[in-house]
Amino acid sequence: MKKISLSFRLMLTVLLVLVCSVGAFAPHQANAATTRTPVIFVHGLGGTASNFTYIESYLSRQGWSSNELYAIELPSKSGNQLLNAATISRKVDEVLAQTGSQKVNIVAHSMGGANSLYYILNNGGLSKVDKLVTIGGANRLTTNRAPDGIKVTSIYTINDQIVANQLSMLDGANNIRVFGMAHIGLLYSPSVSGLIKTALEE
């Protein structure tokens, strides 16, 4: 019995050494760092995160990975600046922590543009946002000028019957006028998606 017990203990010791050795040389599993600045999509009045399905799909085909694209669900569908800006702030901090990125880019539609600008100007977003791209953005409900230090692109359509073009255009922004689509159509246009891609890569 003693011999069997001794052999058994010896075998356990060898197995333990092998397991520890394998663990010591196994590669460390860490969250994959993003190669691009993460993008957060912010919807407008009455909208949902699903409004950006087309644009997300387009950017995925252009090389963005799933951990670089995030669509937010705002609590106030009527566009309450305080509530929505606070939610955007939490989402930005969450994405930065999750990806290890220093900044995010924001793509916002309609009232989402005004909410995003309110977050940037009033909730600490100036140091956390690299680029802001608005599509049909009601931007001037928050400010007339693009925030300093952030590259802002405002894409709007002359056929917009919901948000007046004058509300979309910002001093100091790259204001791009497009044709042939309505306010909601901006979300499903290949040409607009191409302009968003260009703005994010500049």
C-alpha cells in the first residue's frame, strides 16, 4: 500500500509541475485593442439604436470591427438635453474603458446632433471626442459653432422637411450639402455612408 501511495503522490507531483509549466508559458488573454477610434451612434427624436443598422453594416464592410461600433439607446425620445447628454456621457466612458481607446467618434442623426453637442460642451466631452459627424443634425439648437479641438462634419440634405438646413450648418464645421433624399433617407444612403466613412478617416 505504501508503494502504491508513494507512486500515486509522485504522479500527482509530476502532473502539478506540468500544469504549472503550461500555465506559465500560456499566452495572456487580454481584450483586443481597437485599431480604429470607436464610433458611437446617437439617434434622434423618436428614434432607436436600430436606426443605424445600415450605416453600421456599411462601415463593417469597410473594415470596422464589431468592437469599434456602438449604437446608443437614449432615454428621452423627445430629445431632453440633460437626460440624453448624461446617457451619452456614460456610454462614452463605458466604451473608452472597454476598448482602451483615448477618444471616441460620434455619428449623430437629427436631434442626436444637438444632444451630442450638448454632451461635448457641458458633460466633459471635449477631451473624449475626436470627431463628430452629424446627419440632418439639429445642431444649432445647442450651438452655432463647432467645438474647438473637435473635427465636426455636418451632412444635410436640401430635401429635408423635418430639420431646416440652417439648423444643421455650424460655423467652423465641414458642412456638406447633399441632394435627392429626405431626412430619414440620410440613414440609408450609400453616398451618405461614404461621406461618413471619409469624415471618420480624415
